Amino acid sequence: MAILITGGAGFIGSNFVLDWFEKTNEEIINIDALTYSGNIKNLESLKNNSNLFFLQGSINDKTFLKKAFEDFKPRAVINFAAESHVDRSISSPENFIQTNIIGIFNLLEISREYWESLVLDSKNNFRFYHISTDEVYGELKPDDPSFKEDNPYIPNSPYSASKASSDHLVRAWNKTYGLPTLISNCSNNFGPFQYPEKLIPLCIINALQNKEIPIYGDGKQVRDWLYVKDHCSAVRKILDKGLPGETYNVGGNNEKTNLEVVSCICDVLNKIRPRENNKSYKELIVHIEDRPGHDKRYSINSSKIFENINWAPKESFESGIYKTVNWYLENPEWLKELMSEEFKKWMEFQYK
Ligand code: NAD
Ligand code: DAU
């Protein structure tokens, strides 16, 4: 038995692989194109694990995908691969259309062809699981109820529009061809191995270098934060117990404004790595021009996954952020290697 995953060298995908092998020895075939945000060293601790296979390649390459299915005959596919950063989708949307829409179409088609060739139990038990985002539902007003699975799709950024498109394709492949699909729409993840273009790791690394911590606009935008290990446990449960054709929202019950998130990180750093001048890291916070089309608030109603699958997050925001800050402090080598020309160019482009 084996599962095939895509994007397993990225932030959530690599956490998923590490978490998987803490629980089981079932084989994983990890397909990843190793774009700027993919880092195979995230899986260094599993380098001697003979049940983990890595294939470098893109979901945009159908021939490559077909061969992987023929060689490994997976019982399920989980798609983590995506272009994932909203700001990059605003400055260069094309890659998002290519990977998040055309790539998913390719993966669906190759999976369908493979699934149709299966017999009896293998066919019934096969799953195509697509990892998606709460951003497809658009933004909420302060008093609006949290997103439920039947909320309309109102995406506002090129990123969320591309993810919404992929969700629609997955749904159609279930309704039209009967492919046994699963979708989960998750809130903002945080934890180890997150590429430092995203708010939480960016705040940590800038603070540690005494650089400004950039907050878009007034910083009152609200996100729901989920510790990545909790997301991994939700994905395992949905794969195991989710019903084909269904969608599940996954949230952390941690709604916070961006200013609250950044202040909390500064408080942790003040305690465990005080600045040489003993001033608070909060002094580094600066407000800069807002993100175009910036969604004001996301909030997840996770009652379906709780009631139907018996999943709930274990980590609080405070305990998760403490672990996350500590992880970045303990892994300076991982960070140093990411400080490539590509990363510097992005920072220069986005923040100057
Ligand atoms: P990430 O950017 O850290 O990782 C993406 C991975 O996909 C990288 O390893 C990259 O090399 C790989 N990849 C990109 N294009 C590819 C292609 N064409 N073929 C094969 N591999 C390719 O992203 P992440 O934060 O780990 O997000 C993973 C998934 O979860 C995405 O689908 C994202 O939309 C979704 N998601 C993320 C969050 C979050 O907070 N990070 C929340 C909800 C949903
Ligand atoms: O909601 C789920 C989504 O969460 C995922 O689908 C995306 O893949 C993931 O990147 C994330 O999107 P966000 O845009 O919410 O994450 P980001 O870390 O980029 O930003 C979080 C909030 O912080 C957002 O309101 C924008 C703000 N922000 C971000 C950066 C990078 C700042 O104020 N300053 C910054 O420098």
C-alpha cells in the first residue's frame, strides 16, 4: 500500500510526511517540482527511510505523472502542490494559473485514467484528496458567521481565484466521472519549515535581525490560525474517514488580528531571546502600504469535521507560537540556506 502526495517538500507537505511516519510505515511517493518554496532538506531526518520515495517533477508534466502512477500504483493521492503566496499572485499571477489550475487538471486526468483501470475494492477505496484554502470563500465582516462548507465561493485574489478554480474542477471530476474525491478548506497554518515570505516566519526572522516588521495597512485584518501538526492530523483523518465527494473546513479556533499575532511573537522573543538593547521587539513594527484586495477577515466553522469525523485541533495559538519561535531559533542553518538571491530579490521587490 502506498499514497502519492504532491508538494511534499513544501511547508505543509513536509510536515505531513514527517507526521505520517510517526504514525505508520505505509509508503509515500512524494512528487515535488522544488520551486522556490520547496526544500527537500525539510525531510533530511527521513533520508534512511526506505518507505519514502522522492520524485522531482511537476504536476504540469502529464507524462511524468502517468509514469509515477504506473510505477507505484498508489491507493490515494493527496495534492499539496500549489503556488501558495497571495502577494506573489498579485505581482505574477501566471504561475498560479499554470500550477493551481492546469496542474490540478493534469493530476485529475491522470488520476482518473489510473482509477478507471482499477478493479473492485481498489477502485472503490481509491481517493483523490485536494488540499485547499478558506480564502475561496472571500472575506467576512466582523460579525458575520464563520465559513461553512456551503458558503458561496467569492475569491478576491489571483491566488484564491486559482484555488477556487481547482476546487471546482475536483468537484466536477467527482460529479461527472465519479472519481472519489475529498477537499478540505483550511485556515492559516503556522509552524516549522514555513518559507519566510509568510507573516509569522517573516516577523521572526526580521525581529532576530533587528529589521522592521512590516504590517500591511492598519494590521486589524483577522485570520484563523492552525498549528500545522493539527492540520496534518486532520488530513490523515479525512483521508481515512471522509466521504467521497465531500468538503471539510478545517480551522484552529484562533481568530487573531495581524497586530495581535505579531505582538504575541514579540512577547515570546522578548522572553526567550531579549534584544541586546533590552528594548521590546514591538518597536520594530512598522505599518506599510496595504495589500491590494486584502481580505479583512477569515473565520472557519469546523463543526462538520468535528461531528462527522471526530477531529479537533489540539494546539492553542499561544503554545503553537511558542514552539514555532523556538523552532526558528534552533534551526539557523535551515534559515541561512533559504536566504538565497531569490529570497533577497523578493524582499527587495515587495518591501522597498
Ligand atoms: P508551500 O509554498 O510551502 O509549498 C508548496 C510546494 O509545492 C513546494 O514544495 C513546491 O515546490 C511545490 N510545487 C509548486 N508547484 C509545483 C508543481 N507545479 N508541481 C509539483 N510541485 C510543485 O505551500 P504550503 O503553505 O505548504 O501549502 C500547501 C497547500 O496547502 C497549498 O495547496 C495551499 O494552497 C494550501 N493551504 C496552505 C495554507 C497555509 O497557511 N500555508 C492554508 C490553507 C491551505
Ligand atoms: O487562509 C489560508 C491562506 O493563508 C493560505 O491559503 C495561503 O497559502 C497562505 O499563504 C495564507 O495566506 P495569507 O495571505 O493569509 O498569509 P500571509 O502570511 O501572507 O499573511 C497573513 C496576514 O498578514 C495577511 O492578512 C497579510 C498580512 N501580512 C503579510 C505579510 C507577508 C502583513 O501584514 N505583512 C506582511 O509582510
